[in-house]
Amino acid sequence: MPTAPPSVRIGVLGASGYTGAELLRLLLRHPAAQIRVLTAERQAGKPMAEIFPHLAPFDLPTPVKIEAVDWSQLDFVFCALPHGTTQEVIARLPHGLKVVDLSADFRLHDTAVYAEWYGHEHQAPELQPQAVYGLTELNRLGVRKARLVANPGCYPTAAMLPLIPLLLDNLIEPGGIIIDAKSGVSGAGRDAKQANLFPEISEGINAYGVGHHRHMPEMEQELRLAAGRPVSLSFTPHLVPMNRGELVTTYVRLADGVTADDLRQALEQKYRNEPFVKVVPAGVAPATRHVRGSNHCHIGVFADRPVRSAIVISAIDNLVKGASGQAIQNMNVMLGLAETTGLEQVALFP
């Protein structure tokens, strides 16, 4: 019989948000996870059954404020706190405590770029050089050695899983990349916002962050590293009236002599043995309904009508592969556990 993995005492900071709830949903079925500490600043003291009734059947800790946490009882921490609030928290943690941060606070290598895009100075610049960018399939070795992993954003995950291998193999041009992305409303978080009310979202679709979305420097950083030279991209996200799911359609220019079939074959070869990334057959377009609730990414490649152009489509669940699922995948790698542990969920359909 297989041996059970060693138990890991886990804290989830920011357990009252959507990514916090998704972490709990997945960790409750992780054989190594012992959920010891939950935090929720505004809802501290409320039972989780009240905050999230779908978690009522499970014996979960009552959330506390961060300053009340006894860090000595933890081996691992997930930070699911809002952007801009995580840096100071992580800076105060015991040095030996391993962390996956789901916010954007440690994704950008250059703290000056962070300040430009997020409107305030980085609060823990001494930690930034230690942070490893956690796009698991493409940085597994770095994640394995890390103490602090910056979990990628949802849009960058869906866009870069296909783009980085193609740039590394010089199959596409680094200029003129167009990323057209659409996400469910849960990607905007759980806070009450007028723009996210049902009458504002239902029966429509709208672009936001046009020309200046904060995921742009994150994608430019990682794509530039893959290409070994500057890249130019245009990125426009859209909000669609569904709870979860993300579809990213990317338009690329092919390198000389390269076809769309070459792109598909290269991606099939790259991800042939990856449990969570699937390149769908020629002529098949990925759909969010085929990955909903799972840690999977589906990728499709099509020839475009203009000469030397191709269309790459990727679909993920923004709360799983785009956030909490990938965070647990990174935890597994950091702790030497089987990478798929706790993440074997089949997509929900219909």
C-alpha cells in the first residue's frame, strides 16, 4: 500500500475571500494538509459555516486576525490577501516558514516597476530577490528550492503557458502579440462593488483596465525572459456574466517558415507528460466549461487568415489553475510531495 504523505500544518491568510474558500475546498481533500489557522480581518471570530455555508460540514478553525496567529504551530502559509497588504505580513513571518503568495506583491522582480503599477513603494524590497515566480510547469526547479513563491495572476497563467514555450523555441515573433482575455466575475474578488452587482454584470460583457491592466508588466517580464529580448504586447481583459472561468485568445506572428501546425506540435511535445496542461486536437477550440472546477489548462492552436499569423486559445478556471489550485500545486513541489496531490478533481460538467 502507498504510504501517506507527511502531514503539513497549514495557515490560510485571507480565508474569507473567493481564493481563500477555494484553497479550503481543495485542501480539505489533500491527504497531507492539516488546516490549523485561518485569518479574516473583517470577519474574525465568525465560524466558517457562517462565512461560507458550503463549508459547514467540515470542522474548520474559526478565523482570527493576523496579529493573533501563533506562527510556531505552522509549517506552511498561503497568503490570499488583497494586493498591497501581503508584503509587510510576509516580512514579519519566521524565516523558516514556507509561503505561497496569491497576491501580486512579489510577482514583479523590479520594485520600481511594482511602485509604478501599484501606486506605492514596495514594503519588503529585501524579500523580493528571494521570491520565485510560480508558473509551476515552466519553473518547477525554482519552485522546488524556494521559500517564497509568487503565484502568477490568472490571466498571465492562461496566456503564458502556451506563449513561453513558443518564444523559447523561437517559433513566434516577440512583437505584435495581442491577448484578448475574458474572465468570470469571481476574478474581481468578493468585496461589494457596484460594477459587480448582478444588474450591472448580467446580459452583457465589458472591457476593463484597457491599455493599463496590472497584469501587463507581469506578462511582459516573463515573456521577455523567455524571448531573451524585448517583447511588445497588447492586452485587454473583459468581464463576462459567469461565476468562474477564463478564456484567453492570443494572436501571434509566426517566425519565418513556421506554421500553426508547428506551434501545436511544439506545445504537444512540451506538455505531453504534464498532468494539468492539455493541448486539444486540431480544429478543437478550448472552452471554460471543460475545465470548470479543475486545475487544468486546455490549449488550442489555429491558423489565422493573414500570412504568418496564428491564434492560440487557452482555457482555465480562474479560481483553480488561475489561483488556488496552482498555489497548492506549488506547495506540493516545494514540500517534495507528488505534484497532483489534492488536485485530481475532474472538471464539473455541465
